[in-house]
Amino acid sequence: MGRIHTIFTLLCVPPTQVYCQLLQSPGEQHDGQFLQLASSTGSFCPWHRDSLDLTPEWVATERSPLELIPGSCVGNVSKELCAYLSPAFADSQGIAFVTSPQRAARLAQSTSLTDPLVHSQVERLNVATNPKWEMRHIPGKGMGVIATSHLNLGDHIMTSTPALVLDNGILDYSDDEATELRAQAIKHLPPALRSSFLKLTTHDDVTTMTERIDKIVEVNSFELDTVGDVQDDEGEMSWLAVFPDISRLNHACRPNAQYYFDPLTMTQNVHAVRDIYPGEEITVSYINAFQSYRRRQERIHDMWHFGCTCDFCSKNSHQIKASDERLRQITKLLKDLHDHTRLSKATPQTGELLISLYRQEKLWYAMYEAYTLAALEYNFVGDAKLATMHASLAFEHGLASAGPNDENIVSMRMLMKDPRRHWSWMYRINKREGN
């Protein structure tokens, strides 16, 4: 009778839930099929994760989704980094981490590591081919991605999980120790993922495998402020991650595509931020993307620093000078628009000018921010119609550039729904009247 009940349960509920129910049934005997199911899930029960022991020692237990790579740890007990592996991650795509035992314990609670079904709804996850684009050799650039059909604003291009995620604490260790940690992590990746990683560009000639790994990390890493959906208080931009497929997209100062990271699924998502035409190269910017409003002015400074002042000016000195002046003006406008005191010089026209300057500079990936700031300025003075219109444009552009969970996209969704109940309604009027 117990056997029949078990078979019925298997047919009626998700298999990982069956596994969890069986584990929580004291005194019952389960046959080898359930042991196979347990190993195939690669996880413990995600709906009971809050009751788990969040200690470094727990990560080394059989129920942890992370495997400690033997002999990989460097440092001492109070300051230690180790290499960890999750071969079952993302339907056996695999992933490796280099981090401290303390952070690994928090990572091991993440939904994307504990629930093998979390990636089932992710669009074209880790699919290296697409009918809308193809990887092709580009003279002077190596491999790149070329559009083979028309892509509209917001169209999905690719979504990938990382092969390697590095704690920025690795910078505190010697070059030899850091190199060994990275090499250990890559060595233990599933073969297909390891091969994809090792095929990435190094830009320079390398002679050894460890040197190749170091150069790949150096030229292909993306900075992340959050990895996993478990609270981590280590600070912003505290991780480096390598996404082999996305690294095939070449850099452009004014790209036609943008990426955003989803901590819940640990995926980097790339979408078109303007229309892209057949035969055109699909590009992203490798300068730190500013997906909220934390680093706008620093970003403009970065553009100058990396020689991105005008990559469409054809070396025309007058065009370059005009572009530099627009970037300086953008920096000033952003300062005014973020001044919410009664002395601020910002107006709706300030927001409209910012939109115009972004368009002239072809900063398509950042258009959603310009529309957001303009929407707020219109709502600040009680113009519901124009506030809603600009919020709608911010939302459309922002889904591609920052994703649906970005705080500003959520705010624009609320403004679109009811501008008069949004926090910004009549804000500047009330501020200047002393209310």
C-alpha cells in the first residue's frame, strides 16, 4: 500500500517536492530510485531553506548544493577563500565559485542553487545559437555576434549563467594564490563548460594554462553587486563573473544591446536597446553599466577615460569637440535633476534636454534613465499626461536595459498606473512652497 501511495504521489506533484517529502518522513525505507532522484535534483528542499544552518561547515555536508573542491583553500581561518562547485546548476550546465566559507554558506541557500526547476521558465537559457544572430569572425576583432534578421527594441538576444564567479576578496591574496584558486575552479567545471571558458579571447599570447585562465578572467569579467537571492552585506560590485556566451559580444562605447543581471536565477540577460538591422554587429559596453542611479556622473567620466568620447565622429575634430561638450552638459544636467531641494534648477525642460542629448550621443542603453528623470520632473509639477507618457517610454526602454525588477522601472510602472498617487506628484511645487 505504501508503494502505491508513493507512485501516486510521484504522478501528482513535482519530483523535487516528492524527494523533500520522503526525506522528511522519519523511519520510512526508500528504494534506490529515490536515491537517484535525490542526486539528480542537485539540491535540498528550497521551501524549507530558512531553517537550514547558515554556517561554513554546513556547506561541506551532503545536503549542500555546493561542493568544496578538496585542497583549494588559501589563507587562514579568519580570512579564507576556497573554490566551490555546483555541477548540477542550471540543468547540469555547472558553475564554480571562489569565495569565503561564510559567503559560500549564504550562496548555498540561493534559489537558483537549491531549486532545480527555477531555470525552467528562463527564455533560451545557455543556448549558444539563435535564428536572429550568429557568431562570426570579424576582421580585427576576432569572434563577434552578427544580426541575421531585424531585431526590435527590447528583443531578447541571449541569456546565460556564469561559468566562474569570483569573490572580490581574491584581490587581497598573492598572484600565485589567486591563480591557483581560479585554476582549481576551472579544472573541476563540467567538460563542455570548461571548454567554452577556455576558448574565450585573451587578447595577448599566453604560454601556460594558468596564464590563459588569468587573462580570460581579466578581459572577460563582468562586475556584479549581488549574486543569489540571499542577503549579502559585503558591499556593491563585490563579485566578478565570466559568462562564456555573452563574452562573445564585442565592446562598443555606444552599444546597440544591453545586459542586466538577475540575482534570483543568476543569469545575465541581453536585449536590444534600439533597432538592430541584418548584418549589423551586436555590441554591449564593458564599462560598468549603471542600472540604477548610483554612478551616472562616474560613468560619463569612465567614457572619457576609456576613449569613448565619440566613436561615431569619424575623427572630425569639430564633431569630437561637440560630443565632449554634450557629455559635460549631461553631467551638469544629471546633477540638477538629482537635486530635490527647493533650490534645484531642474524643470521638465531640463529632462527634455537630457533626452535630446542622450539621443545625439547615441546612448541608447541609458535612454530609460533620461525618460525616467523627465517623467519625474513632469510629475513634480503636476503634469499627469506628460509624466505618464514619459514613464511609459522609460518602462519600454528600461525592460531591455535594466530588467523588470529594477527599482526605477518598478517606480515608473507605479507612476503609469496612477501619477497622482506616486510619491513624486507635485513634489517640486510643494517643496518650493515649503509644504
